Amino acid sequence: MRRALIGDHPAIMSLLSATGGYTDVMDWRAAGAHGRRRYDELVLVGLPHGDSPHPLNHMAAMRGYAARRVTLVSSLDVYPNPSLPLDEDAALDAWPNTSGGRAHIALERWAFASFDAVFVVRVPTLYGPGAPGEMDALMRGHTGAVNPAAVRQWYPASRLQTDLVIARHKRFPIVNLATEPLSTARIAARLFPGRACGPPAAPAPYSRLITKHAGHFGGRCGYIMRAEDVLADMAALAQALDALKPGRIAAPA
């Protein structure tokens, strides 16, 4: 089976290429010059979280490609107002949107128009090795560099490959991998108790999007992971990363 992974998001590409068994792995620019264009499956990784380059470059790179099925890893950035509990049925054209949101929407619509069997998986803010942003600062213990008032939906990159398989198996055209919202203050208190965060800054990010399909991903009440489960996973990751620091000796098994 010929399977290609195409995209430019470093954290997602690194993870999926290591665990997905792809025959070809390339960025969007290389895809435009690649000789093989017919695949059993294409997994396309959309724009990095919050970025807003015009998606026409990605669409042009895929000209002439054909596949039996296509999975597009998109983003919850498609929602113009993430502070509302919107699910996959929400109309996205009814609100003004950011340039990044519009770019992700354009990629999704292009995918549905260009291929027959398409599955779109929208991810929240990623955390894990290689994922940049506020969580990277938290994992390094830089609590003073983050806004404690921010409330985000955090998604562990380590489970993405499994969730892609579930989405394809269930044949969901669109899935929000929505997790229960968590404040930065709560994360910092769990991972680094006693350390002060920076002063609250307004306006602070606030996201509480949901999914219709939580039960199929081991979740409930609109979320594939509860906040406490996300916190426990973050704490385990922080402990593992701390054990890898120079000079640390791993505890005996």
C-alpha cells in the first residue's frame, strides 16, 4: 500500500512519520516536484497552529495527485468564536474570521472538492516534544512567561496517529479532537506548584469547542479527554522530560 505524508508542521510531521508507516514523507514544496502522484492514502498536514500563509501554494503542489482516501489534519482555528461550545455542525461562514482560520477553512473545502473520500481532523493546541508555544515555556518551567488567564484546549500529540485511525475507521467526514478546556494557571499549579505565573493579561484566549463524537474517542460530554486526564498526561510528560535533563539520573525501575 502506497501511503504519503505531506506537510510542514514540524511536531506533527515528526510524530506521524515515526509511527504511521508511510512510504513517502515530504513537505508541501517537495510534493509539487514529486514524481509519484497516485496513492492509496494521503495524509495532509495543514498549516501550523495560528499561521496564515495563503493555502493556494498547498493546493497547487497537489495538482495531479490522486488517492483512494485523504486525511487532512486541520485545526480548531477554523472556528471564528472558540468561546462558544460549537461542534462539527456549526456554520463557519456566519462570523468574521482570522486570516489563519480562513486559510484552514479554504484547505478543508479544497480537500473535499478535490478528492472522493476525505476525512478532516481538527486539532486543538498541541503539546508534546517539538510542539512550540506556551506549553514549551511551561514544560521548561518558565511560568513567568505565560498568561495565567488563558484558557485553551490542549491536545497530546502522542495520540494523534491513533485518533486518525479511529476517524477513518468510523468514516467521520469532520472530527473536532476537542479536549476539556484548561487554564494556564491550573496547568502551572499542577506541573510547578509554588511557582508564580506572570500577571494576567487581557484579552486572554478562551476556547471551549466540542465534538459530537467524543464517545468514539474514549471521551464524553463533548470532549475526547477530560481536563484531569490532560493534566495527568502533561505531568507525566514533564516528569519524563525532566529525567532526560543533563546530570539527572533515572530512578531504578
